[in-house]
Amino acid sequence: MEPNSLNYIFLYHPSGLLNYDRVGSGKIDYAYNDQGNMKFRSIAVNINGTTTTNREVFEYDNLYRLTDWNIIDANENIIKAHSINYHPNQPNIAEKSDFGIDMEYGGNGKPHALASYTSHPDLNYADQEIQYTDFKKVKSILEGNNYLTISYGMD
């Protein structure tokens, strides 16, 4: 293996659905329900000897449409909850929580054509503190409890 290269491993269920993938020090496990909809995706990343694991858990209605998905940490705490609501008696999406958009359909006499949307995004992001090197390249980024350090080698 060459320096700075990554190994890729992909494993599939006999149905053809992806069960596992590994890229470098990260891995993702997948599980599906009987209809082939994803039940969860478990993501583990090892950075500097510390492994961080999160899961995304997906829920569906009786028409097999995605209704909820949550990001859950290793202690089973919900980090972020998402949902999709549908118009009654229609397959159209009415609202998505992660985009903060309400959608209306029926433009130009077409019942499933998007006619309008109202946006009210949830922008509750923490401020970022960014430090730069003497060469005007990003050295570190602090956002809430998240910290990223970037180091540069010789060209």
C-alpha cells in the first residue's frame, strides 16, 4: 500500500443491498427491513486512537415512506431528530423538519407538481472560531464542542 492511500472494503447482502463498508479508519454497518428500506446505519470513525460511533435510525409509515430519522450517539442519546410529514390522502411531502420547508402542490392543474414552498430554516449553528497559519491557511476550527486541527506538510 502506498503512503497516504486508503483501503476500501464493501460487503453486500445476497439481495444486493450494502451491508458494510470500510474506508480507511471509518466503517459503516447497514440494516434493512423486509421491504428493503434502511432500518439503521451505524457509523464508526477512529481519529487519533479515539473511536466515535453514531447511528442513524429510520422509521416508515404503512406506505413504506420515510417518516422519521434520528442521529443517535454511542450512549443512545438523540443528537438530532428529523421528520417528514405528508399531505393527507396524497403521496406529496408537506413538510421536512431538517430543511424547514412547507410545500404546496397543484400548480398548473398538475396535482403532484410543486406549486410553492415556504422556507423557515433551522439555523441554530454554533459560531466558528478559525485560526490561520502564517501562510494564510486554516490551522484549526472550533465550533461548539467540535475542534478540528489541520496540519500541512511540505509540498
